[in-house]
Amino acid sequence: MGRDQQLRDARLVFYAEDVQRLDAELDGFLELSNARAALLIDKDGHLVTLRGEPLRSNTDSISALIAGSFAATKEMARQLGEEEFSLLSHQGARDSIQLQLIGNRTLLAVLFDGRSNLGMVKFYAQETSQRLAAIFRDIESRKVETPGLTQNFGRDATAALDKLF
């Protein structure tokens, strides 16, 4: 299998109803856990969806940093003889964040403050992560037809350009 086909197969395609299902799960989680915000981020650092309070900083930057942090931690786990650490927590003076791997390519980032605590976030995130993983399995199982280039694309394109000019 060529590299292009591998990239197409690895890509998740989200439809509006997929994001609505994900958002509904995150909304329920936020209500139960009293967390401030929940982000779903792919391992490449792209934001899938954000629920809860708006972030004070750029979501693209935060998403990329979260994915980078998780990638660094995966290497640390490997160095220590683990396949990976699937749950990370960072505690600050005012805000905290929990990062959790969902399936094999998505991260759940939960921002919380004094209205909640790590125990509540962990407890409700476990159940939510299982439901999110089921949604992602549904999405992954869908066959997405991606248009490809024909074998003679270069020759056909050259002929079309010659005809045009």
C-alpha cells in the first residue's frame, strides 16, 4: 500500500451528525463534572470540537501544544518500558488540565478549576471516554470514498493544457 493510500486510510472524516454526537457527550460530561471546557483533539494537534467556556488563548495553539505534550509523554513512557501513558494531569494554582487518550488517535483535554476536582473529572471522564471511543469506532468503520488521480493524469493534464494554449 502506497503512502498516499495510508494517509487517506488514516484520516477521519467528520460529518455534522458526528460532531453533534461528540458535542452531546461532552456537554453531558461538563454538566456532571463541573469542568470548564472539554476539547477533542486529534493526535496531529487539530481541534475536532470544543465545548464549554471559551478559551482565553488561541485554540489552534493550545491544541498543537496538547498533542505535542502527549507525544513527548508517549516517548517518556516508551523509555520507561510502557507502551504509553493514557492519562495525564497538570495542576496549576488556578486552573488544571487532564489529558486522556480516546481510542488510538484522539485526545480529550479537560480544563477545570476550583468548581471541580481531579477525582470528579477522572470519574466522569472514564465513562465519557468509552462513549466517545464508540463514536470514533463508528466513524472509522465508515468507508469514505476519496477521489483519486487516474493512472494517466499527467499525460491527460498535459494534453488538456496543450489544447487550451
